[in-house]
Amino acid sequence: MGSISFKIEKKMEGLGRAGVLTTPHGTIQTPAFVTVGTKATVKALTPEMVRDLGAQVVLANTYHLYLEPGDEIVRDAGGFGKFMNWSGPTMTDSGGFQVFSLGVAFGSKMGKLSKVGDVVVGEEIDAEDKAGKLAKIDEDGVTFKSYKDGSEHRFTPERSMEIQHNLGADIIFAFDECTSPAAPYEYQKEAMDRTHRWAKRSLDAHNLLGSPGLPRKQALFGVVQGGRHRDLREESARTLGAMDFDGYGIGGSFDKDDMDAAVGWVNAILPEDKPRHLLGIGEPVDLFGAVENGCDLFDCVAPTRTGRNGAVHTHDGRVNLLNARFVRDFTPIDPECDCYTCKNYTRAYLAHLFRSDEMLAATLASIHNLRFLVRLVNQMREAILGGTFETLKTNFLTRYYKK
Amino acid sequence: MGSISFKIEKKMEGLGRAGVLTTPHGTIQTPAFVTVGTKATVKALTPEMVRDLGAQVVLANTYHLYLEPGDEIVRDAGGFGKFMNWSGPTMTDSGGFQVFSLGVAFGSKMGKLSKVGDVVVGEEIDAEDKAGKLAKIDEDGVTFKSYKDGSEHRFTPERSMEIQHNLGADIIFAFDECTSPAAPYEYQKEAMDRTHRWAKRSLDAHNLLGSPGLPRKQALFGVVQGGRHRDLREESARTLGAMDFDGYGIGGSFDKDDMDAAVGWVNAILPEDKPRHLLGIGEPVDLFGAVENGCDLFDCVAPTRTGRNGAVHTHDGRVNLLNARFVRDFTPIDPECDCYTCKNYTRAYLAHLFRSDEMLAATLASIHNLRFLVRLVNQMREAILGGTFETLKTNFLTRYYKK
């Protein structure tokens, strides 16, 4: 192996831990919030802004970069980090989630947990036969239509590895099938078994694509699935945990109420010395749950996506800057926040920018929301190191959710 | 007096000069390209980006800030510079140009010289009576409908001064009537005479609004009009030149081919020791013409507006980044450019951002275009100081326009 290394610095009671993940492009102090740069850009931000708000790592989406500009252009540019001028650690996802969510939910609003519920599963079904169904799964892979132009494409574990090698991130993910939390047990098991076979094929393809005998340049994470079922989650963690992955992703096919338990089942089994990434989580309460249940990394588009719509985090909960009461409010979004936006701009100015459809609104709100979550996860890390995690959690959640 | 001072450092043969304009918020080395921040934001840029690309001064539009968020909110925020976190010199225009262009051309694309041609002039005509005509002029002022919601508003010289005092820029402009270059001579004269009466009223209102007996906090520029007619332009320069303005704007009601001549007629008459701002000019060839004919300042939205559409300046002319040939071009926009964009990003990356509708595209292209023009005008200044203006002009224009 050798492309990354992971060292646990401190364990708290239960599963939570603080560590350091070393990559070819620098270290990540964990737990860490991973910033999403879907198309090799964190929307509305320069890489300097991303760095200055404390982000340690950027995750790009394989599905999007494969479709545009194409993974070979990104390869020729020197990988997506160089392409976008981000010199720090990088990740790409497997493409699976978008194939199953965007491939199916073409044209409709995206929402992680609900959207995967409509995926076409089981036997080969022609995508066009069902209104809006644009993906079909077989044992070998997935055929899907582009969300952009309807053109047909195919991902297999081998193709995902090839694309992710071209994209060149430090950490990449095995190709997995994302199921709906609403899918029946039998299908969850069938999909999980297929994900395990795809995981093995991803690993083999990854090793073939690398330089045999030399340390890997990219680290590969397997993705644990199994829905909300304890036996499946545990089986998935055992099966993948026995394979030679550098770390693990945990797929989010469960209802939010089941998340903490499902993550706990998995992390009690996964090898302790390898990093764990919970995919697609960004709500403060979920971050606390994931950290205390042993996750090290989390990514989510929510802070930038909701920020672009004017919704911003404060220690007293989320507010929307388009609300009339902010038009003459000459205080920062959150007086306790240390971000660039809060140090330099008022709610009144942001309200003006949002009402005027000025692009700077998206930039300033995204900086604030990302900084808020990055800092919150940093605080969790400090609290683990200092033995004060429960106090931080109680104080933060009580105030944020007014419970 | 007292709020600004202007010192000429070097005169070239003819009317051109290099100088230093000192304002309460810092000095401006002239000639200087003025960056437009219409709604108290230079679109898609932070103030730090504006400063880092070498911009010395930001001009906001009175019309837009009056409508949104309203000049009293900007006043309560400490003026538009503080509101937007720009600590350098600031200007606001009189609101006249937008009243006459946006007020009339509601819903259509804006183009400076052509659009003012449709203005409703002369007798009071109800705006609603004529399709799309939304402004009416009388001796006292202009009644117009908001481009946003159709609500009715009225600007007079006194109201423009009151609003501009609320907006709080270092340099403000007298309220003027903007005519079409196509308007007949008789109307140009009538409008010019009215602009002169409005100039006197602006000056009186400005003095009343200030603190009597104390130095002015804001400098007031009169605006020379008169279309493309030499006798009118000269009369306007003489009339306004005799008034106690701190500097002069030159309104752009002439065809591009007439610009150099018209500017020359005016600047041969205006007091030499006061700064001159040619309103709304941003094409390289026009900047050369304006500088050699004695203008010190110029503003234009073109670099940011065209940049947002993918059109960028290079020393070899303008190119559009959406062109297919840039998709695999891993060189910067202009290898001779020293801007943030050219130092860190390739044409291929920008092509990807534009094709993906990513906001960062607008940011990076705007930085480049503004830096290109700011640097070009800085080079003109250096060339005036060094006696090499003609060489710079010939070399640049030959290559840029491939003539």
C-alpha cells in the first residue's frame, strides 16, 4: 500500500476517535468535513477561499467530471486537483450515487435519501420504458443516460477505476450500487452482494491500473452497503473489511433516524486502523452522531447548496437571509463566527446581494456555511482530544435545535 | 473645496497627461480605469480581488442603489464603500444615464450609445402611452418607472444630490440629461441648456447638504454634454468649466467615430487643473483616444459583462472561451498576463467552467478582463511619464486589432 497512512491519536468511549490521515498532498486532521467540488470547483469559491476557510480536502464527483469535460481532459490537465488549482488532498466518489440518483431522477430536484428510492432494480429494464427511469443494472455494471443530454453511458467497476485513475484523486472509491432505504430486504441483500463482487473487481482493476510492485499512488476505499438492516450492514462490514482496501466509505441507504445505529454496527466491525468516510452527511446533528459512532470523514453539498439559496447556519439555528428582518440588520450572520464573511459583511449587505441576484451572495454564504461546519467538526476533534465531546454535543445541539 | 486634490505630473504633446488624484480614501494614479460596482458589488468579485487586480477606485450606480436596497439603508451602513467592504476611493454616477436608458429600454438588452436614442424627450409625454417608454422629462426633473417593478419614481438635481450624499462616495456627479447621438441639433441644445441649469442646481444642493463653512466631504463633478456638435460641446465645457466643480464628467452622447474629436474639443476648454472622467468607455482603442485627448478617468461595465459571457481580452484580440478550440488548451488565457486567473488556470479549465455554468467562470474571466484594462491604462500612464505613448499605442493597437 503506502499512498495514505492513518494514525489514531485518541479514542473516546465507544467508537469515536481523532486521527491524522496522511495523503500525497498533505495531512487531514480527523474527524474532518470534506468540501464537495462536484465539477472540479467548489461552487462560487476560489481554491484560496476553500483553503482559508479551513477545508482540508476536496471531493469531486466522478459522474459529473466523466460527462464534462471528460476524464481524459482532466487526466491531461494533471488530475482534477491541478486542473482546479487545489494543491491539497483530493477524493473522487465512485460515480455510483449519481448514476442511481441523477440517472433516475432526471429533471427533478435532487435529495439524497429520497431520490434513490426510485431506482430501477433487479432485472434489466429498458430505461425508456418507465417514465423518467434512466438507469439499468446488470451483474456487470450500470447503463445510464446523461442528465445533460440523454446520451447513453455505461459504468462498470473496471470503468469507474479507469475514470478515477484519470481524475487522479488521492483517495478514490470502489464502484457500488446505491439502493433506496425503502427497498425490500431481499433486494438490499441482492444489491449488497453485487456491491461486494463489484468491490473485489474494483480492487483488482485498481491494482492492475497501478504500477505493479510499486506503492499505490491512489488509495482505494470500499463502500459498505446493506440498507438499515443490521445483519446486512454487519455482513457488508465483515466482507469488505477483510479485503485489502485503504479505507472505507459507508453508503447512506438508511433513514436519518437509523443512521447512528447503522454506522455504529458497521464501525464496530471495520478494521479500526483504517479511515472511514460517511458519504453525503452534513446536518450538524448527523455529524455529531457520525463522529461518536466512529466516522472520520463526511462530505455533503448542503452547506453550499443551501447557502446559495440564502439559508445560513448560526449557533442559534439556521436562518434565511431573504427574510425581511435582515434588510436593515447591520450585524454579521453570526457574531461568534470567525469566517471571512462574518468578519467583513453585514446581514443587510447579504440580504441586498441575495435580493439583487448578485453572485457574491452565493460566494459569501458558501464561505460562511462551509466554515461553520468545518469549524464544528474541528471542535469535535478538539473535544475528543480533550475529553469534552459530550459537553460540546449537548451545548451545541441544545442551542442550535432549541431543544 | 478640499475633499479631493489633483496634481498633474507630466503632460504629453497635445492634451494627454498623467496625474495623481487624492481622495479621502486614498490616491488614484491617473489615467486610471474605474471599476464599476453597480449595486455596491463588482459582479462576481470580492473587494480583495478588485484591489489585487490593481483597481484603484469603484463606481456604483445611483439609480440601482436608490431602487435596491435604497439609499437610506446604504447611508445607515456607512456609505456604499463600507457597505461593500471596499476601503479605497469611491464614486457614484448621477443616476441620469440609467433613468434615460433603463427607464426607456425596459426588458431589452442594454447598449450604451444606441439605447439612449429612444428616450422620450421634449414635452411631457405619459410614459405608458408609448410602448416601452418609461421616462418623462420636464424642466424640474425626470419621472421614471423602475426597471424592477414598474413603480414610479422621480429624480431632480436636488434629489440626485440627496441620494448621492446618502450613498457617500468620495466623488459624485451632477444630475444631467443623457441624449441620443441621433437626436436633432435643436434637441441637443435644449437638453444641454437644461443640463447646465441642472448642474447649477446640483451644485447649490450639494453645498446646502454639506456643512457650510467646512471643507466638502464629497467632491462634485459637472457633466459636459452637447452630443457630437462642436459648438455645443465647447459651449458646455465653457459654461460648466466656469462653475465651481471639483472635476468634470464627459457624457458619451456621440458615435464612437466622433469620440476622440468631441473629447478633444471639450478638454481644450475645461480647466486643466481639474480631473476629467469620460463616462462609459472601455474598448482599448477608445481608452487610447480618451487618454491622448486629455481624460483622466473612465468607467465601463464591458470587461465584467463580456467576461461573464466568456469573452476575454488577449494581446492578440478578444476571444470567446466557449469556442471549441479551448477545450483541450492547457495554456493561460494570455501568457503575457499577470492576473490571478492567468497565473493559476488554463483555458481548458475556464472552458469547462463556462460550459458547466459554474459561477467561478464569471469570477475568473472578470478578474482577467479588469486586470487587462487596468494594466493597459497603467501602461499608458507610464508611457506618458516616459514619453513613449505613441509607441505603446501603435504596438498595442496593431496587434490587438490585427491592423
